Amino acid sequence: MKRVAVIGSGNVGANAAFFIAEKGFADVTLTDILEGVSKGKALDIMEGAPIRAYRSRVRGADSQREIEGCDVVVLAAGAVRKPATKREDLFEQNSGTVKEASAIVARYAPGCSVVVVTEPVDLNTALFISESGMPRKRVLGVGGILGSTRLRYAVARDLGLSVENVQALVFGRHGEEMLAPARFTSVSGIPVLRLMNEERFQSLVREVKDAGDFIVEMAKRSSAYYAPSAAIAELADALCRDTRRVLSVSTLLAGEYGIEGAAMSIPAVVGERGILKFLLPALNRDENELLERSAEELKSLLSRRGV
């Protein structure tokens, strides 16, 4: 069976381990810098196995070297947002964690694929690639997957339909400047604008853009973690089982849409070796300009950290 290591056993990491166990495609090793945390949460997850009937094994480890030989490493460590803070505010705080993790992965699991969820996802995806020296197509951030699943839910809820019938594509920078053109959202092949008007659709897009902030404000002491953990499991599944799913993942752009040096989510075919190829739907002038503006802002933030 494939092996997935999760660095960081907080809400996101632990729930990702649980969702992976439920899917049953890999065994999971949980690690954390706090001694005993990973072992305790792994035991808690495994004690649910007789009821939930998952056969994957989840174990905890205090040593980061336990990631050795894993097929996929999930980076879920770091501080989370608090009310009235932006994702980018966490970059300075979490960049040290990402640098440390990149050295650990490069040393013990250089052949793995990496899933980045530590906020801010786009900046930390670029930072991880720069620090680890790993190929960009094997380091994938979850931003676009999370945005897409949130939009699918919002559309399904608004129309009173099953979420399984809704397809949606969100890409670009994670958060306020994400791209979610209506032409890339459909219900069982029916364009979404045949079922609602543009104004109604854009109100749902606004809801998705604000979802992370809303959850932080309501929960007070934690940011979103169930949906991000589900996105991690979905991506890890594609990597471990070579499903060749088309997913919107954050990666360091190298000429895609004329952009270089910034990480943002774009549609990609994901398989056992990471990103197998990119799918680049045509964008209009306004959409291209938004991507370019986002890229420049991201590169500016990276340069301030010497990346």
C-alpha cells in the first residue's frame, strides 16, 4: 500500500489523515513537533476503525525522519489565521516552518510528491519549491481544489441539487483574486447561466471568496479545516492511485499564461508523478490581467522574503 506522511497534526493534518483512512488508498504517518500529539491523534483515529471499517493504518511519530520512503508528503504545519487577519499575514510567521520542512523532505523523501496546505498556500508552494529544489510538478498546493469544491457546494445548495451534479473550476490566486468564470461551471453538462443569471452566480462567487474569512470570524479560534482536509485527501488519492484527475492545483508557473516565478492554481492532470500536464483554457483580457496582477503581487511578497 502507498504511504502518505502528514507534517503537522493540528486540525487540518489530523482530519486529512482520517479522510485518507476512510478512502483506504494509503497508510498514513502523522508527525508533529509537539511530542505525543501525533501518537495520540493516530490512536484516536485507529480506534474508530472497527466502526468505520477502514483498513488503512494511521500511526503517529515524534521524529520527522519517519517520513522516509513516503510516496506523498502533506505539509499541514504552521500557524492558522485569526479574525481580522489575511492569508498573506501568515507568510512571515510560517515561512520558517516551510523552509524547515523542505529540508526534511529533501533529505528523507526526495522522490515523493508534496501537497502544500500551509497558509498562504500560493506563497508557500513557491517557497517550498525554491528551498527544496524539487521539480515544480511534484509540489502541489490545494488552493484551487478548495475554491472549486466550495463553489460546487454553493451552486448545488442554491439550485437545490445534489453536489455530485455540479462541476466547477476555480483557479488563479487563492482567495480574493481567484478566477471563477461562469463558463467553467455546469450542472450535468448544462451551463450554469442557463439555470441562473450572472448576478446570482457572481453572488455565489463572492460567497466562496469570503468563505475562509467567514469561517475564521465565526469559529474565532480556528480556520477552516474540514473542507481543506477533504481537498488534501482528494489530491493525495490522485497522486497515490494515478487516477489522472483534472484538478486545479497551485504550482510554480514557468510560462503558463505568460507568467513565471509565481505559484497559482491552474487546471492540471494529476497522477502518480505529480502534475502530468497542464490544461490551459482560453482567458479573456480581463482574466489575463487579473492573473498577471496577482502574479506580480505574489512575486513582490516573495522577494521581500529573499525568494
